[in-house]
Amino acid sequence: MATYPYSQNAMLVNSITSTTVVSIISGMQVSVTTFTSPAGNFGSITLSPVQPTASNVEFKAGLQTLQIDVISFRAQFGFDSGQVTCSGNATDQDGKNGTAFSRQIASWS
């Protein structure tokens, strides 16, 4: 069983890190994922069973760009673990060399 709030970090690509914090708000699991890199703080995305996906979100920090194609949330229920998955593309800190990524960035049970 996860203890809330639950937090997990993941490396995406090009020194970009995600930090996902899952909390219980009004009886629902809610995730807030914040994206950072040495270039700065990109921003955050909040997901829940009411709004489990976000798509086509673009963040910038300095010259570096983070394009989130899809980020999806699944709440933990019964024997099924909760998870947040994310896919998109990011440049390096000079705004060049875009690299795609697709991965699970948080999992809890």
C-alpha cells in the first residue's frame, strides 16, 4: 500500500526530470507532475480520475523546449497499481537535438 502523499522522480530525456506527487483530495487520487531541468522549471500538470489525460502541452525553460504529446493517469484500485505515463519530445538546453521519449514516470500500489 502506498502512503500518501506518494512521490516518485523519473529521468525523461536531455536532463529533464519529472517529479510526480500523488495525494488524496476529496477522496480521489490526484497526481501533480512537475518537470525540471538545469535550464529551469518547465511547469506542472495535474491529473485525476476526472481528468485522466492531457495532450499537446508545451513548456519552455530558457532555450529548452518540452513538448508533452500525451500524459495519462490511472488511479490505484484493488489489485491494479496506479501509474502515470508520459510521451513527447524535448530539445537539449540549447534548443536543438530534439529527442522523443515514452515511459512510465510513476507507479504506486
